[in-house]
Amino acid sequence: MSRSERSPLLLAGLLAGAGIAHFAAPRTFDAIVPRALPGSARTWTYASGVAELALAAGVALPRTRKAAALATAAFFVGVFPANVKMAVDWRHRPTPLKAAAIGRLPLQVPLVLWARSVAEHAGNAEGRS
């Protein structure tokens, strides 16, 4: 399996793992839901977990890969405010935790670019079929 064939499956695995984590340890995610959002934090935690699982399935399947990868890029942009909230909330925590929260912020850029790359390669693969 080539690198370009593995990349979508790795992205799908990352999304699936994150989606499962939203159900396995929801309190962690509840804490970073921006307070400005309506409803309960737990509802948003579960909704984002479901979204990640759906995106994972879509990225894993060649037929839906391009659309799902583009939606994944948008999702990564959409959850950025939660990462900002976490960095702000954790600014007084011990240095390793503070560093992890701050480190998540620039990590969104390569995640968005990765999802876009998967979409682009899926589009190229469709054209060759």
C-alpha cells in the first residue's frame, strides 16, 4: 500500500479515534465547548463525536472520500474555537498541560491541509478510474 493510499486511512483512523474518545471520556470534551454555544456542553460533545465518526467512515470509503475529506477540513476549522478556549482555560495549569493546549492551536493547520490533500488525491483518483 502506497503512502497516498495509507493517508486517507490514517486520517479516518485519527477521526474515528477522536470520535470514540468523545464517548469514552466526554467530560474532557465538555470542558472545552465554548459557553456561547446554545444547549448543553454534553450535547455538543456527543454531536462532534458523531460527526467525527461519520467523517471517518466517509474518508475511509473511496466513493465518498473527496466530499468527506473536504467536510473534514471544514470540521477542523470549525472546532478551532474549542482549542482556543482550551488554551485560554489551561493557561494557569502546569507547564506540560499548558504546552499541550497551546500546541494544539498550530496543529489545526496541518490537519486542515492533510484533509484537503486527501480530497485532492481522491479527486485525482476518480479522474483516473
